[in-house]
Amino acid sequence: MNDALVAGLTAPLAAMGVDLEAVEVQKAGRRHVVRVVVDRDGGVDLDLVADVSRTVSNLLDVEPLASVLPGPFVLEVSSPGVERPLTQERHWRRAVTRLVEVHLRDGAALTGRVVEVTEHTLLLQVSDDMRSIALADLDHGLVQVEFAKFSDEGQD
């Protein structure tokens, strides 16, 4: 079911400038709950979520997707959370300036700030050093939540 939904939703969402990151379907009584996760460069705002929700809902109501997901459904559209693993070049690109924990395919791990991402390389600032890592050597990464320290400077 998910493969057919991904196939039917990917191109229309791409036409909207949005990447389909995940589709999950769960049975909830007589209904299905359809969770769609989307992202794009620059992030996702509420207006875009509303537009994507209308588009996906319309697509699920007509063939060929209506037969893939027959009956009533509840649709949830969201952007990826901070806990989403960074696994593809676009994920890393969207994490530029963020502090990340990087897990390499050889089992090593390091934490640093994403400085730049090219088609094949991640540039990571680790303390005072710059590390260039081939994307092919990355297993996954996790964005680290940073809480800015409140400063009294400039406050009355």
C-alpha cells in the first residue's frame, strides 16, 4: 500500500516544490490514518502544509489512489522533526549551520557544525578543525538540539 501511495504522491508534490519524505498508513477502527511527511529547502510553513494537505486529500479521493486506500481516512501532513535521521544529501544540505552528530559507515562518530554540503561532500567544523567527509562514507546524522543562552546585554 505504501509503495503505491509514494508512487502516486511523489510527482504531484515535487511539482509543488516539495519532497515526499515518508508516508505511513495505520488502521484505526474503520478508518485509516495517513501520515505524510514533506520537506523542502527553506523549510515548511503552515500555508504549505495546508496546500499539501488539500492536494494529497484530493489525490486520495480519486483513482488510482482511491482504490489503494478505500474507505474513510484521516490525513495528517507534517514536516520532519528534529529527530529524523539525516541520510540523504538533501537532508544534510538542509542542516547547514546546525550542530549534528555524524555516524560514519566505519562505526566512528563525531559532532560538529555543518558548514557546507556539495553533491559528494560534507564540510563539518569539529572544534577548530574543518573536516571534509565524503557523503558515501556517512551512515546517518542527527541534529543536536541547541538552546541559546539568554543574554542580559541590551535588555532594560
